[in-house]
Amino acid sequence: MRRGHFVPLAETFAAVVAVLCIAASSVVRADFTYAHDAEEYYTAIINLTYVHPTTGHVVSEREELGKYSAGKVGSVSGVVVHVTSNNFTAHDACSPLDTTNIPQEPWIALIQHGNCIESVKMRHAANTNASGAVVYNNNPGSRLVKMRHKVFQIISVFISREKGEEIATLVDNGTRVLMHVSVGSHRPFPYPNINRTSVLFVSISFIILMIISLAWLVFYYVQRFRYIHAKDLLARRLCSAAKKALDKIPVKTLKSGDKEAEGELECCAVCIEPFRLGEVVRLLPCKHIFHKSCVDPWLLEQRSCPMCKMDILKHYGLVYTGSQESVLNMEDALHHQHRPIHHQLHGLAER
């Protein structure tokens, strides 16, 4: 099994994992805490009238800056009351409201968002006879979040934190603020609804794919290790077989009178040097002669004649396939009952 066989699969898995990571990160970034089925809402036009505490001038403001919650949609008017709980510390209406500052005239509850569900806030406001409720965000920014799908008993409008705190500051300083809320335009929500079933499905699919990918990577590296191990084993067996072949190839020291030293033959094809007296040479079965020091490293590595490419393993009874997938020492097989190397490698691949 070669490493190149895994490359297309590895790239495919990496691409799929990357796509699911992007999808999962998009789901994680999405705000679905207040998601409900409705994808549309009505904006709220808010009119404020009050006497400026510094200049004494009457200030009148009209802005389309809120949105109606699910349930009643209509107009409502009254004096603004920044509600507090019975302990006079919180403005979130998560506990029964303090009634000491509740006027006898129609009034609108100004409530801070968060800490409890909207139905609890609306119930406490309705129990104190509020005509309506304006909930301002407890997080910075002008983005209007979706409130939970609930039909409230009173008209409820959601506004930004900045505008809510501006009105709250006026009311807390003793300024009488009159508010009139009317219906604005009909709009779709600026971001899509996140279906929790889809989120769960994507999350589970992502986890399953990650497990599969991890298992595949483990399989890949195990197979790669086994391939490298088998390749090293093959190289060692080939080297061992080549050494045994070298032991059978005759060598001799050139002496006076040898035709090799008299210039009758060509020089050594490896080092391109002529043969001299006293040099040790090796005569291959194909009748080609070389310096022993020159040809031995070549034969251990290539296992063939440098000139005619004769296979020395085959010549001396060692089976060697050109694809380098099997090496069998016939003598070892007869005397030591060793299995052929290609069978051993095949067995490694099947484990």
C-alpha cells in the first residue's frame, strides 16, 4: 500500500471536515436563544413628550425604533414608569413590582431585558395594571432580538439598550415622560430563524464525521507504518540476499601473467581505471570484471551487473522479481523452512 493512494481520500475528507466546521461555527455564532416560529414583526413608532430638566422646554420626539413582541399589536399611551422589584434593586420585573410609584393614570412599564423569560415580566406588569410594557435590551447595540413566542396580556414593545437607558435616566431623575406607542411598518426579521432540530442534526452529524475521520486517520497511519515496515523488511532481505550472492562470485588478485593486468581487457567500467598488478577484482557470471572495491557497493545496492544488468540473485539461486515484491533464498527455504518474503509481506498486509 503506497502513500500516494491515500492522497485523494485525505483531500476529500479534509474538504468535508472543513465544510462541516464552517457550518458548525455558523450555527454556534447564531443567536437562537430567543428564536420563535415567526419570521416577521411590526415596528413600533414611539412618541415621547417631556419637559427638559435643564432648559425647561417641552421636548417631543417621534422615532420608529422598536418592535412589537408576539401577541397584541396596537396603540397604547401612558406615563413611563421605570419599574423596580420589591427590593428596589432590579428593573427586570422578574419579581413582583414595587407599587409605591405606580400612578393612578394609564402608565407604561419600562423594563430591562434579561434574567427571566418575558412572560414573567409581562405577568408582573399586568398584575400592576400597566397599559403596556417597553422592554429595553440589556446588551449594547441596536439589534432587536426575538422574544420567545408567547401571546402576552398587554402590548409589549422591544427597544435598544441605548434608547431605554436614555428614557430610564429621565424617569429616574424625576422627569415626567409621556409615551405614545403606535404601529409602524411590517417587516421580516433581518436574520433567519434557527431550527433547533437542524442544529442538533448538524451537531450530531459533525461529531459522527469527526469520529469517522479520526478512525480513518488511525487506519491510514497504521497502514502507512506497516507499509514502511514491510518496505524496510524487503530492503533488508534484498541486502542479505545480495551479500550471499557476493560470497559466491569469485574474486582474485591480479598477478603477473594475468591477461587482465596486461591491458588486453577494458578498464573497470565503474571507476574507469585500468587494472594493475596486485589489485583485487571480481569476475561476474556474465564474464564482466570489475575492481572488487568498486563493484561490491553497486551489487549490494542494485544486485545486477553495471554493464549488462544481469541479475545476480537469479543466477545464484535467489528468486527476485523485478517489481521488488518478493525475495526468496532457496537455500534458506530448503534448510530453514523460511516462508518466501512475498508471502510474509502479503501476510503483513492482511493482518
